[in-house]
Amino acid sequence: MATDQAASGVGGPERELLVEWIRTAKKGDIGSYQKIYDAFAPKVLNFIYRMLNSVEEAEDLTQETFVTVYRKLGSLKDDAKFEPWLFRIARNYVYQRYRSRPPAAVSIDQIDEEGHEITQLADERKTPEEAFEARELEHVVVRVIEELPEKYREVFVLSALQHLKYERIAEILGRSLASVKTDIHRARLHVRKRVKDYLKV
């Protein structure tokens, strides 16, 4: 349906529509749960992948996250707070996995030194020289993200890659808005400086 397609775009479903899906999913409507899954699974998968740098683990933990969502959706008191609640579940699974192995590097595919996404770094329309430089920049940024302390890495991923608002990030992490803003600013400064340092070498 056109309404569902519009609702599940880049920004996710409209809040009123999402609340309706949650309300009916709580009553056992599988179709509504499927709509929730379709709208949010790609975002959760991307978040977990950026944190663990493993497609296999990201797919595994995304499934575990939504199994938990299915089982515990009835315990969600404020349906409008679904997204922070969802990401807290995903985050908990990420940290459980962290405890079972050394933290992996956070790889990012497309991001510039300001922390914003670049579309198609190795675009086939680029010249070979441009494509090489784009890939080199990509590898540099990956190394820079690896250097970020964990708390900076997390807010950076949620802000620069997931495009979540500061208020949402604060809700997800259970931190104050001021501390989130400060850490995002520090993370961006670090990324910008280290990328420039690498490119000077």
C-alpha cells in the first residue's frame, strides 16, 4: 500500500502510524509486527554492523533483537518511545557480544572527515585516480574510527551514520543531552584531525 511505503522510508514511519502498528502488534497482529520489522530492521542491522564490523554477527544480533522485541513489546509503556527502546535492546546485545570477544574495529563505508556520509566513494563514474583516492580516504577513516574511545565511537555511529537526533541518542544511551552533545563534538574533532594527519603522511 502507498501509505505503508511512504511510512517506511529513510526517516522511518510517522509516529502516529508507528504507534498504531505497535498497538495492534501488542494485540497479536503479526502483520503489524512485520511492518515494524520492515521499517526498523535495516537501521538496527546497520547500527550493529557499524559497532561490530561483522555482517554475520550483525545479522545474528538483529534477529535476536527483534525476537526480544516480539516477546517484550507488551512491556513497552510509552509506544511513542519505541525507537529508543529498540536501540537499547540492540545495544545490550552488542555489549554482550563485546564481553565475549575483544571489541572489533568499527568499519564505515562512506563518511567524510566531518562525519557526514559520502555517496559512492568508489563510484564507477570516477576516474581510476579518483576511485583510488576515495578508497584510500575510506580506509583512513576506518582506522580513525578504530581509535575512538568506545563512548565516542558509539555516539559518533548513532549521530553521523544513523542520523539520529541528539535527544534520541541521549534516550538510547541513558545519558544527559549535554554529555551526548559534548562527546559527539569531541568525536568529530578527533575524526577531522586524525584524517587530516593521515592524509598528510
